[in-house]
Amino acid sequence: MSFLELLVDPMFRTPLVVGAVLAPAMALVGAYLRLREEWLAALAWTQVAAAGAVLAAAAHIPVLPGAIATALLAAGAKGMLRRVGNDHFALLMGLSWGVTLLGAGFCPHGEHMARVLLDGQLYFVGRDHLVMVTVLVVAGAATHGWLSRRLLITRLFPDLFSASGLSTRSHLVAFDLLAVLAIALATTAMGVMATFMLVLVPPWVAWRHASGWRATLVLSAGLAAGAYLAAFVLALAVDQPFGPVLVVILALLAAARLLPPGLSRQR
């Protein structure tokens, strides 16, 4: 079978669609995390999802629900705290990393599971991921306008809600739950580091070159989608794990930060 025939093979349709949705979704999540100065949360959530996946495998229950449930529980716990900073995310990341490795020792295929989460073998995702990605798209589309306005107001006018007697907890918790759902899905599909780099790099580049908030979101999603498609094709062509190929492409993309800002930013 030639490479082009392999690329359009029905076996790769579901992975292609799942990744094509998750990649720009990760970039959008990353833009809002950067807006809130919580970008390190992405690495913490990926590690939490990985720990949940390994613990689920050790308990002989499906991996994807285990990863999602663990990540949602962590996000819910975060929502109960009054103030959370990057120090807390770093602590959560270390704890989750330790649980992942220790949990793998109780799983018959723990070493293989840890390797898959590291490599991010996107080509093996199935219908469960497709269903959950559909749920994510519907939930994101339904809440984006409401969440985006409130998150921007919270960042730019932090005293407005308290002055109006309104609570910020509802939209902050809603965003955290939606973000960790997306990150958990991406982690089990693409791997820990590939997911983190999708959250980190495209918004980081767009932050420098985009002319406004909407442009930042569009550019972030576009860069993530382009890097994903390039990695999908290249990994198949050279017969290498998808995750590391995507990470290298995104790391190279980060060099765009060194370019001068666009003319719209200079005016």
C-alpha cells in the first residue's frame, strides 16, 4: 500500500477527525489559560489525565472515562479553592506524575500504557473519542460566547463583578471543567507532551503577532491545525510516533516568536 493510499485508508479517518478537532481546541484553551496567566495548568491537567488513565487501567475499567473523571474531579477541587496559582499547578503536576508511575506498577501493561501516553499514538483512537469530541464541540459552541465575555471582563476589569454583587465562580468553574475535558481527551489521544505543546505554543506565537483578541483566537487555532496536519502526514510518511513529531513541529513553530510583530501590532 502506497503512502497516499495509507493516508486515505478508512482506518485513519476517525483519528484524523478527532485530532483535527482537538488540535485547534487545545490552542483555544491555551489562549484563555494565557489570558488568566494559568498556562502551567495545561501541563498539570495533562498529567492528571494520564494518572487517571493509568489508575483506570489498573482497576480494569475503561481508560478514557477514568482519565476524564479524574481530570474533572481535579478541576472541581480547584474551583473550591479561593485562589490557585502556578505553584499549585506545579505541585499537582508532580503528584500526578508520581501517581502515574506508581499506578503503572499495579497494571499488567503499565509500562506499555505509560509509553502510549508519552508517545501519543493518535492512530489508535476510536469511536469513544469521536463521541466525546462531538460532546465537547457542542458544549464549547453553546457556552463560548458567555464564557469568553466573562473571562475577558474578569481579566480586564477584575473589580466589576464584585462591584455589581456578582460571583465569578460559575464561569470560572465552567471554563475549568470544559478545559480539562478537552485536555483529558487530547492527552489520551495525542499524549501528554503533545497536548501541552498544543496548549502552549500556538497562543504564545499568536499573542505576539495578532492584532486583537479575536485575531489571537483565530491565529492560535489556525497554527495548531496546520501543525497537527503536518505532523499527521509526516508521522505516517516516516513511520514514527505521532506525538514526538508534533512536539518537534510545534517547537520549531515557536521560533516565530523571534519575528517582528505584524504591522497591525506596530501601529
